[in-house]
Amino acid sequence: MPASRATTLRDVALAAGVSIKTVSNVVNDHPHVRPAMRERVRAVIDELDYRPNGIGRQLRQGRTGLIALAVPNVTSPYYGELTSTLVTAARARGLTLLVEQTDGEPDREREVAAGFPVRLVDGLVFVPLSMPVAELAQRRDSTPAVLIGEHGEGAGIDRVTIDSVDIGELGTRHLLQIGRRRIAFLGDKQSLRSPVVAERIAGYERALRAHGVPVDPRLSWVTPEWERRHGYDGTLTLMAAHPDVDAVFAANDLLAYGALHALRELGRRVPDDVAVVGVDDVEQSRYTAPTLTSIALDRGVMADLALGLLVDRLAGVEGPPRLLTATHHLEVRESTSGVPVGAVPAGARAAAGA
């Protein structure tokens, strides 16, 4: 049998013998309705199981309760976990998250920044990768927005970032402290370095210099992207060119997974011959063989900071764009120690500034 038609305001009004306006006043709790009339209409509402159109009412009140989240790729473990964390944090604030995937493509990011295809939302949480900052700064859509990530500095938009210089330094310093000296950075982009790549390499080089280890630019190993297959291919070519490498600092966990696979194929023991560190600490890192030492980005903190900034703007808070830095820490596992020893504080900070 076909599904029954949803009960409407008109149905309630006919059953109660009142006008549609009276039913609307009862539904919206207007004060100027006689108590007896209010009870009568509510009884009919219950009897007919009428459910008000929440979206329509919220639109009339100027709010939908919907927040758009635009991320490069929801199938990526990092962005998938970030999305899940933001959904949970939004729900705790009575908000619903709508997710849009941009694939990191400039045109898709431009559509998001211009308000397409995320209409009818109160705010936007946006993780841009490739859209020029100058274009972000000229964004015309008036929907309040918060950026997440290193990209977007100078765009004049509230942003939650991570300290990728400190991340690069932390991972490299850990490898130096366990006695490694020929440390390769896996995931460089050379002339196409994005802010996140440039900052992680800056931290990597800073740690080497602080420990008196010469920076060898040949060990900043280029990969086309930061996917597992690029970590695998990159490690094979790296070890062929520089067999004396005794540690790999991968720019993210996916590259590190590829590196672990390549090293196993080459017969190089991890961590005995080559130690490996990743970044992101996605769930899979706890289950690799060996388990992966990784710098954990505190996604719960990131979500709370981003939504806090957005809720402030929705509440009418004005002022210059704000910058908050989420925390991170090092999770030491078998790929550098042989035995899991737990979390090592990074001294990372959550800070605010104009």
C-alpha cells in the first residue's frame, strides 16, 4: 500500500474547527491563544500525529540549525575521523552537520567559499587545500565561516590551525633521541610545497641543526601525493639511492604505512634498521605491524575550537579574525621503540591571537 500522506496544518485546522492561523499560533506557542482553544488544538495535533516542519519554522526564525563541513576527502582516514569528531561535537551543541567533499580541487573549493552547494546553512567549517588565499580573502558569501588547517593564513577568516613546525621538530627530535642520524623526510613537494609541507620540513631541519646533524637536502624525498602507494614507491627509491638512511619521518600516516610495507619487502627491519614516524595518529596506526609511532593531532580539541568560534559568530560576536592552535602529542609505538611506551607530551599549545 502507498505511504499515507503527512498530516498538514490544514488537516488539523479542519479537524479542530479552527483557522490555520490558530493552529500555527498554537504550534509556535504564541501567547494570545485562549487556554481552552490551545488544549483543543493540541488534542487534535496528538490525535492526528501532526509533526511541524522544523526546517520551515527555523527558516522563519532566521536559523536552520545546519552547519556545512567541506573537507577534501571523507575516505581519507584523517579527514574521515575529523568529520566524525565534528559531527559528534556539533550534535552536542544541537547542530546538524552537512558534509561536502571537495577533493581538494580549486574549483570545488571556490564553489564552497561562494556558498554553493551548501545553501540554507547557518555556518561553514571549511578545510581548504588549494584555493588561493587571496581568493578566500575576497569571499563574498556572508555565511559565518571557520577554516581548519594551515592553509588560509591572511584570508581574514577565523581559523583553527596546528603547529606543523613543532610537529616536524617533534618527530625528528624523537628519532634523534633514539640515536638516528640519517633521517629522511618522506613527502616533500619541492617547488609545490604547500604551507603544511613547508612548515613540517622547517621543523625537521630545525631539529637536525639543534642536534648538530647537517641538513642533507637529498633526504627531503619528493612524493606526488601523501597516499600509501606513494609512501611505498618513495621508500623503495629512497632506500635505493640512500641505503644508509636509518629513519624515515613521513609527512602523514598513509605515507608511513607505505614505507613500512616497502621496508619489509626490502628486508629492512623496523625499527632495528630503519625507524619510522608518521603524523595524524589515525586508528589504523595502532594495528600496523609493527605498530606505528605517530604524532597525534588532537581532533576533539580541533572540533571544539572550530565550533566554538562559529557559535560565537552566530551569536553576534564581532571583531577581527581569530586564530586558535590545536594541541598535538607524540604516541610512541613499535616502529621506533620496539615496545609501546605510551604518549609523550609535545609541549604543544592551544593559543589565540588576532
